[in-house]
Amino acid sequence: MAIVIRSLPPLVTAEGTVYRPRICGRRRPDDGLWEGWIEFEPAGGGLPVLRTPRETTQPKLSDLQYWAGGLTAVYLEGALERAIEAALDELEAETGGADRLSERPTYDAPAPSPATRAPSASRAPSEPMVGPEDAVLDPFRIYREGETLLRERLAALSAAQLRAIVRANALAGPDELDPEALDPRELAELIVRSVRARLAA
């Protein structure tokens, strides 16, 4: 059963739409791990409640609560963009509860991961054209300024840009999963984990 981990102050989009974000989670029945996602409920109703794909997977509820307590405004803005994209990719049949704020999640699971959906026509041609030379930031330089800053910068990038960073810096070792099979959240975690380990060595 899904639960609300944390409710957060409203966000306002560039179009003036006000959304109330809440961090939600559930214990997965297959492996017992906790997964978290973010729901955005429009103030005033008239629009469906949006949800992101899975944002994190944690071993315990307390770990999920700790993760939820560290989310920044920049991260939430990026999560709202991901939720809007997920809503455009998948027309949600269920819109009940969009007219009022509820302290129960609207959904019982996160939105399907982008990796499980067929790529859209607008994204398919551009994906192969991003190579290591297109890495848009140096993760080692930004990490030295703070891990939180690096996470915020990575959250704003596409999967193709994150894979370019992995390739440009050789961050996927032989024991790592294939970066092509990872979604943006998993790619960001791979980058942070690899940079942290390399700088600590």
C-alpha cells in the first residue's frame, strides 16, 4: 500500500499553475524494497494529479524518509517536468482526487519508467547523436563543490546527456549495469557513486 512520506510547499510553473508536491512511497511486493515517487496535485482542481516515474529505491522506509528530507527546490522543479512528460507519454485514465488535496497518494505505484516505453518520435533521432564529446558538465569539478550541487545539476539533464557524461569520464566499470539500460535517476546515481569512489581513492 502506498503512503505519503512528506508534503511540500507549492510550486508555481511558468504558466502560473500551482502544484502541491508530495513524496510518496510503497514497499514493493516482489523484493521488499521501498520505492519513492513524487505526485503533484494542482491547486484549485481542473487538472489531473501528476506523478513522476520511480525517483529512488531504498532498502528501508527510514532510508526513503531520509531521502525525501533532502530534496531541494531545484530537484522538485525537475521532477515536475518529468511528471508532465510522463503524463504526456501516458494518458492516465484515473483523474479522481485532482480537485482536492488528499493525504493519501492518488496512485499505488510510480509512473512507468521511460526505459520501459517505446521512445517517442521526437526523442528517437536525437538519442544516438549524443556522444562523449557532448558531455555538458565535469562531474568531478562540480562534486568538489558539493555532492548536492552535482545531484541538482544531473537532475536537470536528459538520459542522453547523462550517458554522454558516463562515457566521457569512463564511469561505468565492468561491474556496472549497461548505461543504455538505465533511466535518468539510475544514471545520476551511477555518476555520483563513481565520482565519489574515484575521488576517495
